[in-house]
Amino acid sequence: MIRIRSLGFKSSMVLAAAMALTACDPGLQSDPRRAEKVDSAEAGYLAPPALESVQRTGARLTLVGRALPDADVRLGSPDGEVVVGKAGAEGRWSVVVPIQPGVRLFGLSMTRQGRTVQAEGYVMVSEEGHVALLRAGAGAWRLAPASSAPRILTVDIDRAGGAVVSGIAAPGAGLNVRVDRVVSGGGRADDDGRFFVALKDPLSRAPHDIQVGGEGGEDQVTIPATPPLALTTGPVRSERLATGWRIDWVTPGGGVQTTLLLHGNRR
């Protein structure tokens, strides 16, 4: 599991912007799609909203998810951009987000009967229309089509080099992960074909070849593993790479995590 170290700076502007994204620690390992109805006997707990799918129409994305019935749903970014929607009687909601240059992060929350609940993670939207849920101390949960062959979608790295390789494969497929041709982890895709593999050893500060192989084939990508610099002007910094995007972002605990969002045409 990724371990996030504290930052060496005390920028109140950056921390305030990070707090604006979320009011709670999104590092919980719950399924981000899961939003259960609250039983009257459990009225003290409200299940958080969840993001399930995305559809693109031109320069707009329609995000679809689950929340409690009749809850007000809100996506808010630190720069003041706000998108709102409302869950129906069955708890399903959708909001339209315009595609804009660069990478944006949103905090997802819902309000019902005067109570507001924050979802796990930050919703990331890129200018290509890619959408992912960034999770502190865990691998990003990327919305992407199913695949019968392993595909590496994201790699998350903390400042100490701890890393998680995430992607999709055939449901239940057994997988192994190699770093520079040395086995560094393994696991099995879940029933939806998603996998999140924490590497056994920290990545050194250098480019690395990451391979995921198993049932259905193999995928490979070369990634940089340099730690992020301190963020002093905002809670997120993005950089376009040949393989996709590098996103350095402030976690609710005040650390910095790097998410490498990988494009499909990277070879």
C-alpha cells in the first residue's frame, strides 16, 4: 500500500484548496461504485455518493452514479467550478461536465435532509475526456471499457517510491507485475475485471519498465518515477507526458501523491 509522507511546506493556500475538494479522508478502500440505501435502523450513517460510468457527447461528459434517493449531488473544484444534479427516486444521478484544457479535480458530495456526505477520492477529468477517481494511498479507479487482455491504466506513486499499478483485464484473471523484468507483485482481477497491485519494493528515482502479464496477454509501459516537488500554488499540478498525464496532487492528510494516467496508444 502507498504510504504518504507529510509535506515539508506549510502553504495555507494549498491546504485550504485541498480541503475545499474534500472534507474527509478519501483513502478508504471501499468500492467507489457502491452506494447503499440507508435502513431506518442505521439513520446515523449515510452512504456516500458513487461514480459509476461516463458518456461523451462532443465536448461534454455525462457522469452517472448512485446516491441516496432524492439527494442533491455536487461536484466542486478548488477554483470555484461547481456542477450540481439530483438523484432520482431510485438513487441514480447524472451531471454534465464540459471538457476543458488540462486536468481538473472535483470533490464529489451529496446533501440529503441537511446532511452532507463526501465521496471517496477526487474525480479527475482530462481534456481528452478521460475520467478517473483518484484515491489517497491507493490506486486510481479509472472509467474505461472492458478488456479481455491486461491493460495498465494508471500507476500511483508516493514520495517514498511506494507504488500501485492499476488497470483492467478479463474478470478473475490471474496476473503478475514485473518491474524491469523482475517480478514485483501479483494478484487477480475482480469480477468486473479491475486489478490494483501494490508493488513489493519502492521504485527508485528513474524510468522503469512496468509489465503486467497473465491470462489474455501482456501490457507494458515505461514510466518516470521521480517524486513530485512541493505544490505551492494549488492542490494539483498536471504535466503531459508521451504516455499520457502526470498528476501531482495534495491528499487530505497533507501529503503529495502522483498519479500517472496512461493513454492507450503509448507503445
